[in-house]
Amino acid sequence: MGDTAHRAGEAGTGDGTAGEGTPLPLFPRDVLDLWSGRGIDLYALFSAGNLGSRMGLRVLGAAPDKVVGTLPVEGNTQPYGLLHGGASAVLAETLGSVGAMLHGGPDRIAVGVDLNCTHHRGVRSGTITGVAVPVHAGRTSATYEIVITSEEGKRICSARLTCALRENPAA
């Protein structure tokens, strides 16, 4: 993503945000070029939709080889006050799915077929960060490893998502 990353300016509110000051994710120029002219809002496509919005999930940067996102702990806890394991799973599946969709390109859709999460430690406050990287990027499937860490950089969850890549009937 680095120096070649650009904001997806045509998405969201038109001011470089998705509304309420939420910045749009960064996409590498080659990703923007590949998806341009198709009438697709990349920000909307590469998000967790309404669920992600309700949970405060943000995709900060997205490329086929690395997807980064965050999720606040507040509002996503279980009765003991710890981050809910399902919240980590939503973050992991979103980031892995975005990576798989970018790997597959606009002529394919990514459909999650397996998600595994191992929760290593509890978190009570702050923001968690997830980083998804491919461990397999094939023609018909893609598998991403997602490492979720606390603000202190401690690993709280290790996840793996496998997506089937299918033809996009709308392409």
C-alpha cells in the first residue's frame, strides 16, 4: 500500500470520507485502475456493510497482499466486559474477504467458506487492529491469515479465512 496508495475519491460523500469524518480506505493505484469505469463504489463493496458500520469497523487500507482495519472494543463486548469473540470474527472475516475480493478482481466474487479464530487474550478497552495477508491466492480460492492485536501490540486473536472465488454474474 505504502507510497502507491490513494484514497478512493469517487466513493462515500465525495469529500474523501464515508460520512461522519470516517476516512475512506486507501487503495493502490493498480486496484483503482482495475476497478475504474465499472460504476462500483469500492468503499461500499470493500466494507462490512451495515454490520461493520454498527460495530465501528473501519478498513484503513486494502490491497490483494495486505488489508488493514480497526474495530473499537467499546460497544463490542460480552457480558463480562471483554471484547466479544464474535467481534474479532467480524473484523477477521471482513479483512480476509476484502483481500480475497481484491485478489479475485472485478470478474469474480469471494464467498467465505471457512473461518477459524483462536482467541489468545481478552481486551476491555481501546481499539483492535487486524492485518490480513494471503497464505494462498489461487484461481478458485484464497486463504488469508488475519492477526488481530491490541493497542499495545499484543496478539489477541489469530484467524484464518478461506474464500471460494466464483464468477461474478454481474461482470
